[in-house]
Amino acid sequence: MSPRPGTRGAVADGIRRIVALGRAEALLLRRNAVALLVALTTPAATMFMITSSSESGAVEGFDAAASAVTGLAAIALLAAVYYNLVTALVARREELVLKRLRAGEASDSEIVIGTALPAVAVAWAQIVLGSVAAYALFGTAAPVNVLPALAAVVLGTAVFVLLAALSTVVTRSVEMAQVTTMPVLIVPLALCGLFFPLDDLPGPLEQVARMLPLTPVVDLMRLGLTGTTTDGRTVELAGSFGEAAGPVLVLVAWVALGGWAARRWFQWEPRR
């Protein structure tokens, strides 16, 4: 007799199914030489790109270590989580793996989370190791408030997992993912404030940029690591909580909208 939904036994069974799916997906990732190479080289490439850019500190006072960690978090969410998950979900859908999994005990959310687990683990490992390396290399001050930075990573991960699920709707094959993912890979990165201050943009475009999914991630990372707000001010620990509310609300709105859209349009088998 199966445990009733919501009971401790049911939750434990769900976690076991997610872990089993994640383990299988990790094995497939390990066998994909290209995806594994991208995952392993992203931290070093990002650290070099951000720290060597003359405009890497788009906000005045934003130090090299915080700049590198923020850039690494942004790239990890885009490349390791979003792009890798789009290709994984499309491949499993076209191979009818998702259809077969859905016929079993795993719920829809368990299937998506289990498939996403290796990509998320790689991204989070990149961020942690990159952070340790950056602070060891540059020897800068400790973060002002680690909670906004953690919120950026966790909520940003949820957003880009859901965006990956949505992108599969317009991606008919793994090869097509190189094209269909371009808008999400390029536009949010270009307008997130990593490479130039957003207040340099015309008013309407600045407001649009601040509503894109990667911008609040960058804003929260900066706030947590250096106490730098979206308008360039510097706050201490107490003031950082209030300043984090806006970017957090933007990410929560993306999670809610992405969850609704994924439930409505995500496809579990190939379109014929």
C-alpha cells in the first residue's frame, strides 16, 4: 500500500525517485563529452572574462572578487542549468523517456526536478568553487550579507529550470536548441548590468532590463557580496534586507509565471 500524499513516507519516496532520476541523468551527462567539457571549463573561462574586462565593475566600488563571483553565478545559471537542461529534456522527450517515466510512479514535478538535478549540482558546485577561488586570489572583504546571494542562486535556479522546460516547447530537436535558446542566453546576459550600468539605458529600456530574469540575480549577488544597491548606494547588513525585497519579488514572479506556463504547455512526448 502506497503512502498517502503529503505524509512523511510519501515525501521520502518522492525524494528517492528524484535522486534515482538525477543519478541516471548524471551518468548520461558524464558520457556526453561536449556537455561535460562546457560544464567543467565554464568557471575558469568566466573568471578570466569578468576579471579581465575593463567594465567588469559596472557599479562603482564593485571589487574584483565580487565581480567574478557574480559573473560566474550568471553564466552558471544560463549555461549549466538553462542550456544543459533544455538539451536534456528535449533528448529525453524525443527518445520517449519522459513519456515512459510519466507512466510510472514519479509525478511530473519529480521527473523535471530529477532531470535537472545534475545540471543544478554542476552549477552550484561551480559557484561555490569559483567563490572560494576568487576570494582566495583577490583577498577582499567578507560578504556583507550572504542571504541575498543565496536567494539569488536558489530562486535564479528555479527560474531557469522553468524557462528551460518552456523552451523545449519550441525546440523540436537537440540540434535546434542551439537556435531556440539564443534569446534567453543573450538578451538577459546583455541587459543584466554585468557589463555596463543599467541607468545608462533610456528609461523604458532600463525598466524592461530590470524585469528580465537574470537582472535580479545580479542585483542580489551584488547586494549580498558588497552591499551595493541597484542605484549604486552602499548599505550595511541591516539595510540590505529591505533592498533585497524588490529583486526577490521579481524572481518570485518569474517562478510563479514560469510554473504556470510550464504546467500548461510543457510536452511530454514528440510532436508528430
